[in-house]
Amino acid sequence: MRVIRIAEVEHVPIDTATPIPGWTGGEVRRTRQPLLPEGSSKNFNSSVVNFERGATTGWHVHTSDQILVITAGIGMVANETEEREVTVGDVVQILAGENHWHGAKKDSYMSHITITAVDN
């Protein structure tokens, strides 16, 4: 068994971030805090992803379902047919193969825990 204190997990910069539609605030940034170091689980990947104001992932898909647990701020989650606002305490399930994006609203930061399968 392991116990992880999120506040003690190092922030690792993520190279790219895509601004949400209508963003005019310049460069956007994200960091990742790996909760499960690579190779520590046979089944899952998990990190906290921290989005600065207006930072989003851009469109992407996963080979497994993805679970997002919103832990700070206000964000958006979208697929090809809908866009939803999310906030602290919301849990989002994104199905394997579903084209989607997620991130912070233009006027807020947002953090979420992400959980996917190892081979994702």
C-alpha cells in the first residue's frame, strides 16, 4: 500500500497547451503531478493535471475509458456533440475512443485527477 500527499508531488511542466475557443490571454500552461510513477501499477495511470487560465488539452482520444475528478477551479469538458462546465467534486467518464478535450475556462484555473488504463 502507498499513501500519496498530492501537495508533496513534484509539478512537471507539460510542453503544449491549447487555448479554449475565444482565448485572448496569450500563452497557456499546464503541469502534471504523477500520482502513480511509471511502472508502479500494472493496471492504471494516474496524475493530477493543473491547467492555468484558459489552458486546454486540445482534441484527443484514449484507448481506454478516462476518469476525471475535478479537484480545483472551474473547467470545461467537451466531446463532438456537447460541452459541459465542471467544478470541484464533479467526476467525468470519457469512453474509450471518444474524441474530446478538457481544461480550464478562460477566467479560471482548473485541476483534475486523471485515471486511465496502463496501455493507454
